[in-house]
Amino acid sequence: MKIQFFGAAGTVTGSKTLIESNGIRILIDCGLFQGSKETRQLNWESLSVLPSSIDYVLLTHGHLDHCGWLPRLVMQGFEGKIYCTRPTKSIAQLILLDSAKIQEEEAEKANREQFSKHHPAEPLYTVQDAERVFPFFRVIQLETEVNLDAEISARFFYAGHILGACSIALQLEGKTLVFSGDIGRDNDDLMYPPIKPRKADCVFLESTYGDRLHPDSVPLEDLEDCINETIARGGTVVIPSFAVERAQTIMYLIWQLKKQGRIPEIPYIIDTPMGIKVIDLFTENKKWHKLDLQECDAMCSMFELVTDFEETMETIANDFPKVVIAASGMVTGGRVLSYLEKYISSSKNTVVIVGFQAEGTRGRKLIEGVKEIKIYGHYYPVEAKIVELEGLSAHGDQEDLLLWLSEIDPKPEKIFLVHGETNALKVLKEKIEEKYGVFCELPFIGQQFDFD
């Protein structure tokens, strides 16, 4: 059995792990690299194996860094099957279309305003390329064995994190390989606690927050303070958010504050067409989350839902105090950039950063205290107050990750730590080896292992 890492090894994004056994090739996730220009450039490189030789892709969930490279895989010859849960299929389709549209728009803008070094600037893939992925999707059910070959099977089990997210147990060559995907939190506002694996010979564990614990502060109170303080200054709160699950969680918390009379009567706006569509998926997939349909309707009714870009520009042009939730979560693209062009340079305003921010992203630079930020070829001074609400992350922290391993009996032979930055990987490795006595490998991109 051969294992090769094409992404999320020594870094957080671009999840791609290839398993080869008895002539069958299985790719676990197929994500986009995000962050620095150097990291994003990896998206243009081909895999060291032919995509046409890959038989299956197993998707843990629908976030861009786990599914966003699928169009390139198909463009380069993949003709196999993509297995995932029903919500993941729906979310991945939305995210791929949104990603392609943003890339097309940004390439067009770069060419029109001539701020790209590439002439002409081209999108990584188009909407048409994204749509070519859809016929390859195959929906699987939770906790059901799926036979990929006579001697290879896969089982998907609940991971929390976002709608449809799963960990995957792969049975082959008499071994059980468990891929965590992204693990949610036990106390998430919308998602149920993740299911812990009980059997694993080898584990591939995400390490996003492997070096830290989430703060004890109450996110509801932190959000209340941010909104009230900003509105008192006559400013606007801009919340860059992942369109899937985080946007809905923030909506839920703001709705709770409004219902309790703890925040003022001002416009509350959600400007992420994809995030609005995901709300429908919450109503269609009730068993995956805690929110009931009445709560969902009541929550949505307090927000102005912006779908058209002309509405976005009208909202930006109005100087009235407001709260805006807009994608993307790491401030790498999307409509939030248009809001920041207007609001980032005034001390009246607040930008609330929620969720993990990968190295090199604008979101990471903002929380690190950058004095100016580049958007569409122009630099803007950062005068707005930057607030990080780490307690709203959809990822489990170090304690959650250690707990997730606690029921595996007997202990696994080896744990590969992936989807983490250098310090997070090293700290989590030390904690796991100390607590469980299991050796942890820290693979790098392109590295290959034989597993007997």
C-alpha cells in the first residue's frame, strides 16, 4: 500500500491524499490551495500521477480547500467516481460554481484594469469547467459500507464542522485507515458533536488548531460588544465569513441577540448568495444539525438578503450604520472585498474575523496587524478596528483533537498529522505521543510512504 501527500501537508489548505492498493488509486479530498501567492501557485501545477489513473475521490466535506481542485482534476483526465454525502454534494456544487465565477470575474477585472502581471490573466477554471465535475458525484449514506473494489470498502461517519462533513474509514489490505477530514467542536451552536473512531490502524488527523485551545469567552457576548461599540461610533461592522455553516452560525447568534433586545434596530445584511442558498440546505437536511425549521425561518426574517451585485454596491454606498456578513471567510475573494474597499480605512468601522485564517491570506494579515491591505491592485490603509472572535471557529481545538482519538482501541500503529501549520503540527505531535504513545508523522507535500 502506498500513501502520497499532494496537499494539506505542512500547510492547512489543498487537501489531497492518494492511497494506492492493488492497482486501485483513491484520492481523499481534492482541495484548492489558499493563502500566499506562492501557495496559490501550486493550484496551477499538475499531480505527479495522471488524474486518469485515479479511480475514486472520497470527499470529507464541501469546503473549497477540500473540493476546489476537482475541476482541474477533471480537466486533466479524471473519469472515476466522486463519493460524498448528499449535503456535501450540494455544497460542493455551490462552492465550485461560486469559485469559478469569482475567478472568471477577477480575471476579467485584472485584464480590464491591467493590475495583473499575466497578459491576459486567466481563471484557474471556468463555470463550465466546474459544471463538468457534477456527473461524477455519487451520494453515499452515513455509516454505510461502500464497496470500491472486491477488497476495498469505505464508511463515512459524522464529523460535525459543517453540513454533510464526515470522517472516512477505509478498509483495505486487512487494515483500517481513518481520515478525520475537518473535525467540528463538541459544543457547536448548530452542529452535533463529531463521532469518534473506535478502530484504526493508521489515522490521518487534521491539526488546524493543534497548538491552541479556544478561548473561554462567550462568542455571543463578544459579538454583542463589537456590534454595540461600532454602532455607537456611527460605524459599520463587516464580518467576512465562510458561506457554509459559519455564516449561518453568525446569523443565529445575531438573531439571538436581537431577540433578547441586546443589539439595536439597524439593518442586518447577509451578502453572500451562496450562503443564502445554504440556508435552504439546512431546511432540506434536518438530521445533520440542531436548528429547527421555525428557528430557521425566524432567523432569516431579520436579515436583508442581498443577492444581486447592484444591491451590493447600493448597500456599500449608503453610509448608515449596519452589520454585514459577506464571503469569503479568509478575505481571499468574493463580495467582502468590495465592502473592505469602502470601510477598511475608517476608524469608525469594525472588521470581525471569525474562523481559521491561513498563512498569507488577507484575513491572517489583518489579525497580525498589517497597516495596509492590497485589494484588486490598490493599497488601502487599515484604520478600522480588527477583532478576532476565535471562539466562533468550526474546527475543534487541541483538546477536541486529542479527545477524538480517545476511543481507538487498540492504539493505531501510526498517525499522520495533516492540515496544519508548522507549529500546530509540532505541538500536536508532542501532545499525542505523550498522551497515547503513538508515533506521529509530519509529511510534506509530494512525500510518499509505504504502509505494510
